[in-house]
Amino acid sequence: MIDRRTAFRGSRLLLGLVLACAQFPLSAAPLPAVVRAALDEQPEVLAAEARIRANRAIEAQARSAFYPDLSLSWSDTDRRDEQLGTALDRSARRSEAALRWNVFRGNADVSRKREARAGRTAAQAGLVEAREAAAESISLAYLDVLQLDDEATLSRTLVKAYRQLAEQVALRVEAGRISRADLARIDTDLLAAQARNAEVLTRLADAKYRFLRATGQPPTELQFPAFEGPDGEPGALVASAEASSPALAAARARAQAREFGVGVARGEALPRIDLELRRRLSADIDPAEVSDTVDSTQLAISVDIPLGGASLARIDEALERRHEAEAEVERLRRQIGTEVNLLYRQLVDARDNLPLLTERAQAARRLIDAYALQFDAGRRSLTDLANAHADEFVARTELSAAEHRVASLQASLLARAGRLTTKLRDGYRAGVRIVLQSPAPTVPAAAPTFDAGAAIAAWAAAWSAGDFPRYRAFYAPDFRSGAPGGTGRWEAERRSRLSRPDIRVRVAEAQIEPLADGRLRTRFRQHYDSPQYSDSVVKTLDWALHGSGWVIVAERAEAPAAGLAE
């Protein structure tokens, strides 16, 4: 029997290895690279590819029914005969060839060929469905690791904050400023935070292991993905998902195959007419018979009439299987509509909650700063300050969960519409996690200077050059023009306009005005010239501080007046 102490030491060693694995850094592997490397090795994708190959073989079998069958026969016989009372040992060798060709089977062969083709179409749609499902699964595992890594970072930050607070409390206890009970209290909070940190690291290690099992590669340097869209009203999103869903396309193809299967069963219930051409090639009998056929050609037509009701039962079976497939199409259509509508509602709620959760996290940081000052002045208890740190951890953890939930819901919506792999290939960009940004200091730093003339001139130069990335960088990440379609629609429209050749944008008479909410408003004359169109307008751009610079958050144009000052 294994000693309990040995088993306990072994379990502690295993836990230590798990926690050490959880603390390995994440290296810079973007989600598209991870999906691309792992997608084709997923079991569901391999199974779908095998189904395509199997359906190709079935289609080849169906085509072969249109060709005749050729048979060759050869016999070598030794027999003992008696002729006029005399025993004879005879040997006979004969060879024949026959060509059989079905000339009528009630169109069953044509229906079987169409059924096989529809089955191949269903298998191909099933491969797209499998790839989308695998990409979604990998994306969710990827985001799960990122979220738990965020939580582990925040947990370590809380432990560090409690440890610093414990050092401060110890100094105050030695100076006789506060009770020794406060030191016991903060030590208890520190132990609880360390235990929570260990639990988070264990969950992170589990998530990394699941990621490794799903992708065959360790989660190294993951980047938070920023999916764009899908945007639009729920009804339009549902209709779009139904039109492009690979699962629904596969179900419809299977229903069509069942429809052709009914044609196969009905054709096999009709009489079968075969044409046969048979020819004897040779006959050698020793000793010779009185007479024997050594050369003959025979043309025969045979009619087979199915009896017993089995063919009619097969028609009933085919009809019911068609009804089953049609019902499956309707079930999937309703399921996709329900899932897309539910996911979209959850996405809207999560997006709406992000600003509130961000404000809550910032407020929790401000509360800590205020309580720290009051605690130093003796006007706030240690319990209040410790609870404020715990509240900030909860607020930032919930913000992290909300950010990752938005990305997860976007990935799931794109997968339902069969567009996730395409989006990862063509429309991917790395995102920024608000939760990991440094908290705002108690005393806000001075805003960077804003040179209105230089900023507007650089904005116009990027437009004139048709440089969309440089032009886009002047706007807020979530900039909305006010037109339907949101940020994605605006970006597509501006990208298209900037691609036009020979554009020239000039600006003049720039004015700047500070607004009450901290933004800056610039107004200027804008002269636009291109081979197709020219105009002059008064343009207003509202700028807000974002990160370490100023970005455009609102834009509008109006007819020019006699002067901007008017």
C-alpha cells in the first residue's frame, strides 16, 4: 500500500506542476494562425472529408448502372457415358460470352444518379459545417484561455495590493497607530486572495490543457481577437444565416437526395427489361457426340416483374424518409433562427454593458485612491480599504468576462452563418482588452497638446493619398457616422471612396473651440476635387482624447456660408 505521506507529496507536486504551467507566458499567435494550423486535423473535419470521398464512390457506382455487363464462361468436364452398352470416357470443353444491358428500369438509374449527386452536395456542405463548428470550438477555447489569463493577472494584482497593504499596516501597528487586530485582518484577506489566485491558476491550467488537446499546440502568446459584425436587425440576420448556413444547406441537399430516392423506389417497382446477347465461342468433346452445338449466337429479351409487395413497401419507406428529411430541414431552420436571434440579443446586451462595466471598474479604482487617502488620515477603516480592493477585482473580472463574451458571441454568430473561417482569413484584426489597461491615476495627467491645423492637414493628406489605414487612424475605434449599418458599414463606404483615383482634398480657415465635456471642435472649409465631382463645404470635426492622442468622434458637413465666423 502506498504511504499516505508519499501520496500527499505526489499530489502537491502535481498541483505545483499545474500551477507552474498556468503561469507560463502566452506568446504572440493570432487566432487565424492557430485555426489554420489545427483546422484540417480536427476529427469532425476528417470525417466530413471521408464522407465526401465515400459519396464520390457512390456516384461512380450509380453511373456504372448505365453500362452493360459482360460475362465470360468456360467449362471443362470429364464424364462417363454408355453408348450401345459400351462405356465411354468423355471430356467436354466449352466457352461462352454474354453481354447483358438493361433497357428499362422505370428511370431508377437516372434517379439513383441524381440521388448520389445530391448526396455528394450534402457531404460538401457538411464539410463546410464541420469546419465552421471546429473553428468556433477552437475560437472559444482560445478566448477561454485569454479570459482566465486576464483573471489570473487581476488576481495577482489583488495579491500584490493586499501584500503592500499588509506591509503598511505592519508599520502602523509598530508605531502604535492602529490595533494589531487590523494586521490579522489584512493577513486573512491576503491568504484568501492567495487561495483565490491558486484556484484561478488551476482553472487556467485546465483551459490550456483543453486548448492543447483541441489544437495540438500550446497556447503561446495569444492575441485578443476583435471580430467585426455581424450588424443589422435580428430579422435580417436570421434571414442571412438561413441563406448561408452550411448546416441548412446540407440538410436541404439530403432532403433532395431523399426525393430522388423516391424516384429510385418507384422505378424499381416497375417491370425490368433486359437485353442479352449470348454467343458460344467453342465446344470440344472427345470422343465426339453424335451432334453438339459448337457455334451459336442468341439474342434474348427478358422481363422481370416484381411481386410480393416489397417494391411498394420500398416506395412507402422512401416517402417517409423524404418526409423525415424535410422535417429535419424545418427543424434546423427554426433552430438556426432561434439561436441567431438569441445570440444577437445577448451580443447587444453585452455590448451595451461594456461601457457600464468600464465605468464601474474605473469608479472602483477611484474609490481605492480616495479610501487610501482617508485611511492615511485616519478617517477610513482598513476594512473599507480592503473591501474596495476586492470590489475592484470583481469589477475588472466582470469587465474581462464581458469583453470575451462579446468576442465569443460574435464568433458563434459568424459560425452559424458559415462565415467564421472566411472572417478569420480575410477580416481579422487584433483587439485591445480594456480590462488590462492601466487604471486612471487619482490626479489626471495633462492632456496632450492638440495642433488643430496640423491634425486637419494630415487628415486631408491621408484622404488625398487614398491611404485608408492612415485615414482610419484619425477616427475613434467605434466611430459611427449616424448612417445605418454602424462602424463596419461606414468603414466599407470610406474604403470605397478613398480608392477613387486623383482625389484632392484641401482645407482652409481652420477654427477650434473647446467643448464642456472636454472635447475639441474644429471647423474649416473643405474643398474636394476629383475627375467626377467637386464641391466645397464647411466641415465640423469633434475630437476627443483617446489613449495618448486625439481622435475624431463626430463629423458633419454643411453648405458654406460667407465666413466661418458668421
